[in-house]
Amino acid sequence: MTDSTPGSAGMRAEQYLAPETIGQLTSFEFRARMIAEGVMSGMHRSPYQGLAVEFAEHRQYVSGDDLKHLDWKVFGRSDKLYLKQYQQETNLDVVILVDASASMRFGTLKVKQGWGGTDASTRIGTWTKFDHATAVGAALCYLALQQRDRVGLAMFADGIKAQVKRSNAKSTWRSVIRTLATETVDDTTDFGKVVEQTLASVSNRSLFVIVSDFLVPTDMVKAGLARLRHRRHDVMLMQVLDRQELQFDLDEPSPFEGLEGEGRINIDPRVIREDYLAALTKHCSTLEKTARSLGFDYLRLDTHGSVGPALAALLARRALLARGGRAG
């Protein structure tokens, strides 16, 4: 793993973070690294501030420490110098969970010749929700390893399908990339079971990044998040939806088939569009409110849009809050 990418010098993050552009890079690993380094660029600061950063505790100043972390409020009260210590200094583990259930096979953005992608997109010629989720997971894995945090990966559907054990070794990056690129996308989703299986293997406080379309009952998600909160873990929810799901701008009657065994039904989308969009908006709003109420982060991503700027904004916000600032 290297700290720079050949050919990226002088490029703005927006130039290579959109699927239309990053897809032209044939290597899955290279594309993922470009996204991650674009996130670093988009944050306009060190890549070591944001993913796992969270205020943890104070420690007394010693000669040679970075003065920018001095807590002047404590100094004003006690006339003693103390530094704010952050979670990346206490080796916070990062656990990335990527949804590989059947609903993640959906996509409407066509893959152009020469695009890189997962085995799933290569077979059907479409940039799917799963492709977008793997791009997010790979980028965040790269960033965490750059911070020297331990990173683990779990692919899930009706349970944990594949895992990469938590580590900050250089070999972890390749293991994550290989798993993300080749895992089968199938089966239904059992979010509660996935959380229980994951918690069984994680005893220390960690940051969980869950990347999914979250097209499951919100009560199921809430129960799982409450379990994570009870164990004092931090969570970032990344909801990945295809633009067609978000806009539902279809004009012709069509058969609709549930990808997780719900069956097939003929529908005139023009008749149900308003009710569908209202239901989707309510579902996403409830999911976001649930996450926020537990103190967790939430981000919704459109598969036709860029990955990097949205991630950079979220990570910059986390870094700002960790430094005691206010998010805009």
C-alpha cells in the first residue's frame, strides 16, 4: 500500500470520483485507492483526521507535544496544560459491514467497456448498488489503514457470509479488496442476526460502518443499532440507493420482481409514483432519525453520483465535532 497514486497529481477529487470516470480504471484496487485519496483531497487536510477520530480523554502536556491539541478551557480553570486525546490515538478498531443481499444487485447505470467493477457488475453490465457499496467500503478501509487503525470487513445478507479479521497489517488491504470484488450477491437480509454475529466477535469498543440499501423494516434496524449503542460502539450508516429507486420516473406499465423472494407483480408506475415516493421518503427519514437519536451518523448515497465528496463532507464533519466545533 502506498501513500500516493501515479497520475493523480494536480487532479481535483471531483474529476475521478464519479462512477463514469472511476469506472474507466480497470483495476478494482486502483479505483478504490483513487476514491480514498480523493476523499483526503476533498477534506483539505491530513487524511489522519476524520474516520475514527473522536474525543476520548485528556492527558498532561509533555515537551514536544503538538500545541494545537491543547485544551485552553482546562488551562483557564486549572492553570495546567492538558492535551485532548482522540480515538485514533487509542487504536479504535473499524469494522466495515457491506450488504451483499440480493436487493443490492439492482442498478440502472450501464457499465461502459473497460470499466472496473465487482464480479457482480461484470456479469450483468450494470453498476449496481453493490458496486457502489464496495467502492465506499474499500475507500473507508484504505483511509482507516492510512490512520494505522485496525480494520475488519464483514459481508452480510441473512447472516455473515465472509469476513476479513481486524488488522492494520499491509496485507489487510488486499484481503479486503479481494473479498469485496468477488463475493456472491444473493439471499435475503436478516439485520438483527448480522448484528448479533458481529458482536460475538467484537469485544472492544469499535466504529462500525454499515453500507446497505436498508430496504428492511426500520424496527429491525433500530433494534440492531440499539444493541450496538448498548455495547458503546460508534456507528456510521451509509444508505446506498439507485437513482431509479430515488426518482421512480418510469412511464410504462412493467412487471416488478422482488429480488429477495417477494414475487412478481404487474404495475403501472405512473399510478403509484406519488405513494411510492412518499413511502420511500418516510422510510429514509425514519432511518436517519433513528440513527441520529442514538448519536450515530447517517449518509444517503445515489449510485449515479460521486462517492468521494459525500464521504469527505461526512468525515470532515466528524473531525470538526471531535475538535469541539459545530457542524454546519
